[in-house]
Amino acid sequence: MAEENVIFVGKKPTMNYVLAVVTQFNNNIDRIVIKARGKAISKAVDIAEITRHKFIQTAKYEDIKVETEVLHGERGDSNVSSIEITLKR
Amino acid sequence: MAEENVIFVGKKPTMNYVLAVVTQFNNNIDRIVIKARGKAISKAVDIAEITRHKFIQTAKYEDIKVETEVLHGERGDSNVSSIEITLKR
């Protein structure tokens, strides 16, 4: 059950993820982690800000972490930045 | 003097900004704020992570803030997310 409040940001439109976050808050989950890598990091920040300003005004940033992940690919390893935004209400 | 340790991330290559951050740390400035808006947010995270992993291993995240800025344009206002990453060593 520990992972069910994690939203992984990918290629879908921003509002799809906002809806997922808002739905979880409305299902009485009070802490949600938004995770993204690479270019999706900007989208993760948008998702968190839209959620806070338009839908769940009581949500606050509990933590924002950034780190580097190593991806193992066919052509060798590559580094990619990642972000984890924890929203709590 | 208060603003001289702020790096605004724009359209230049990532390594240009990394070099600017590293140069400031090497000039005995011990706290640098990396600011970015919109799609440049991902680049700001890359800049901070590359600085920490490849150049200034003693640099730590002191604070990471995200917020929404309102841009006043000819066709009306628009919202854009922004990030402020404070690195300290």
C-alpha cells in the first residue's frame, strides 16, 4: 500500500496528472508524491502548482528532493536528473 | 551585492550555467540561487545536479522552492511555474 500515493509523470497531458492527484486527495489520501525525470521535471512542478492553486488550496509542500539517477541502456549508462515533490494537506 | 549570486536559467546550453555556478563557488561565494521558469526548470535541476556531482561535491541543497508567476502579456495574463534552487557549500 505504501506506493499507491505516488504519481509518476510521463508523456500524458499535464491535466491528466493533476486529475490523478486531486482524485487521490479526495479519496482521503493526505500525502502524495509526484515523481519525474528529465524533461518531465518541469511538468511535475506545473502539476503540483496547478493542484495547489486551482483545486486543493490546503495542500502544502512537505518536501522537494532532486537527485541523479543512472539509466542503464544498450549504449552504456547515462545520467538523468529526477525530482520528488511531496504534497501534504 | 545581494543579487550577484543568482543565476537565471534561459536558453543557453546547460554547461554554460554550470560553469557560471562553479565560477561563483570558486570566487568564494558560498550560497548560489539558481532560478528558472517553465521548461527551463528541468535544466535548472540538471545544472544543480551536475555542479554537485562533477565539480563541487561539498555543495548541498539548502532550499528548493517552487511557485507560480503571473506573466502579463499582450494577449492577457498567463501563469508559469518557477523554481528557486539554493546551493550552499
